[in-house]
Amino acid sequence: MTIDLLPGHGVRLPAPLPELRFGLTEAAVRGLLAPHGELLPDGVRNTFVCGCRWALAFQLPGVSVTLCSDDRDRFRGVGVGRNPNDDRPACPVGYHGIDLLGWPANELVEALRAEGLPVPDPAHGTLRLGSLYLSRHPAPRRPSAPGRKPRHEGPFTFDVVFLSERADPSDPSERAEPSDPSEATE
């Protein structure tokens, strides 16, 4: 049961849920999700995402999924965040075959680099790679000596990922993975 983020293409939800391609209308997205109500016990609900004409949200094991539109009412982005209130094991979120959530950030960066992706070092708990954006929930503040800041950031994991439509076609991280082998020849 994996959510696959497909750069430049969309998102493949865990089977038997559908694959959603960027550019779909809200009605088309709802229509594709409607037959799978039993897998989405909390349903598909409207939510608010700043700058989007529409946004939909639903729950999968251990994660919350948000789909949002552009100013032309077309599906343009998917966000997945770990749900700390869900005791079920979190549904993996794959990108180029690598699970993005729950692993130490330094290990995740090295795994993405091993795939040949030009991954920058995370800065202040965030990472941007083309149209992919990773962040962490703010860590609880621990009391420290007044006026002292930590010398360096400790190890952390990413909790939230967002993939938007293709940002830069020349970016190697933006190569779409076809869901159907026949698409590879088109």
C-alpha cells in the first residue's frame, strides 16, 4: 500500500484507488475516487489551501492526503502528511522508488542522490527538489539557557511532502514514471 508521487504526471494512490493525473477537474477527481468510498471511511471532503480554487482531503493509513487545483480549476498538486493521531502504520510515500517520510533526512538525501538526483542539503527542516517540497513539523521547543541557540540542527525526519506540476522540464528529478508501459513509447 504505497502512494507513488509521479513527477510531471500526478499521483498513484494505493490499489485499488486510482491514479490521478495533473490537469483533472475537481469533478473528474471526485468521480475517480467515488467508487472507493469503503477505502476512505472519512470520505473526501473540501478543505482550504491558500491560492487554490478547490482542495480535497482524505485519510489513508497514518497519513492525510490533500489534492489542490490551480487558478484554472485543474488538479495541480498533492500533499501528504503524517497523521500523528492515526495509530496505524503510515502508508509509504514513494518518489523514484524511495519512501520519503519517516526516515532520517540525511539518509533520505543520500538515497535520492544515489538515484542521480541533484539533491541539495536540507535547510532548516525543509528540502526543495524541482516540484517536490519536503518539510517537517516544528519540533517541540526544549528549554535552553536564555539567549543560547543550538550550534547545529540535530537529526530529523520529514513529515510532509508536496508535489506540484512540473516546475522545470530540464530538471532530471521531473521525469515522469509511466504507469502504463505503453506510455513509455509515446
